[in-house]
Amino acid sequence: MLHLLQPLLDYKKKQKYMLIILFFFFFLSLILMFGSICSGSNRYRRYFSDLAYHGVRRSLVQNGLLKINTRDCEEMLAIVDRVCQQYKVEFWLSDGTALGAVREQRILPGDTDVDICMSPEYWPIFHDQVVPELVNKYGFIVFKDHLDFDFITLVYKDQDLDVNPIVPGGYCSSVPGPCDELIPHIGTLHPVQIGSATYKAPSNDYLEFLYGPTWRIPKDRFKPEDARKENQVNQ
């Protein structure tokens, strides 16, 4: 009988944690908005409220309580590709975005964001020239710009784009840990389709490293950390 109630209990537990997260971001937004109101700046007031809103929304998506809009994700990726081509910045699809492109030629509806990576030589141009154009011309928002390691999260139409340069000794969010573990599996980049658009993705060995030998089998909201847990159970 207890096993029949377990899904309900898990859902109740998830709801409890989500309420805590929502209250945290609510109070954070109040504090930030109060500070910006005191400063008399409409620009900062809007900026802080946007950050609080996207923080809440990102938590809901990552916990499966909201779904991404795959059409907006495709539009976001196409804009980034267009601006990157303008500045001669090359990137490739990574993580779940690469998995969806290779396996199903689409962005997976159960994914939580769009992920791309690039070689370190392109990072300064991307960070200092591509990002400002995405913000000023296309309305992207810089949600996270990590100062302790090279990684940035951009937001477009409520959809997240995580950008991670692959640097030896650097941090890779998909591992998570040093990029050195991931680099040998990237292999030769090859063209892949998302809808009618063509991008580049790493080798199938990369997907197997992240998602395990059964990566070709669709599994809802299956992440690299799930593959690691599954591998530990099977050992």
C-alpha cells in the first residue's frame, strides 16, 4: 500500500521545497526592488525584478513544474548562431541539446535549457562582443555571469541558454567538475539538425560518456547525474 502512495509523497515533498524556493526569491525580489526604488532608478528596478522572476522560473523548470518552450528555444539558438557567425565565433551543441539533436533532430521537450560550448579562443569575443549585441539588439538578459569560472547563462523569452567554454583545467557544468574528464570524449564535431537549422555536435562517445550506453533510448528528464546514479547501481 505504501508503494502506491510513494509518488504522492514525493510530489508533496517536492512541493514543500518549491514553496521554500519561491518564498526565498519573493523576499529577495522585495529587498532588491526596495533598494532600486530608493535609488530612484527605473532601469535597476526592472533589472532586479527580472532577475528575481527568472530565478523563480528557472527553479520551477529544473524541478519539473514548468516546461520549456521548444519553439522559443529554437528561435533563441538561431539568433545566437547568427550573431556568432557575424563575429566568426564557433560553438557546438552540448548536453541535452546535443542529445536531442543527434537522437531526435529537435530540442527535447523534457529538457530544462539550451546548452552550447566553445573552444577557449572564442570565449573573449563571445563574452565581450556577442553577448552585448544579444542583450542590446535582441533583448537577451544576462542571468548569471560567473566571475570565478568561465560560464554564462542568458535568457531569451523566458528560455535559458547556458554557455560553457571547454578549457583544460576549467570547470564543465555537465560533468560537473574539471573539463579534462570530458575533453577526450568530444571527438570530431559533426553536423546535426534541429528542425531545418544545422549546427555542430560532439561524437556519440561524448553522449555515451554523459548519458550512458542507453542514451539512444528516450527517457523523460534524464540528466548526466541520473546516468551516473544508474551506472553506480549496475556496478
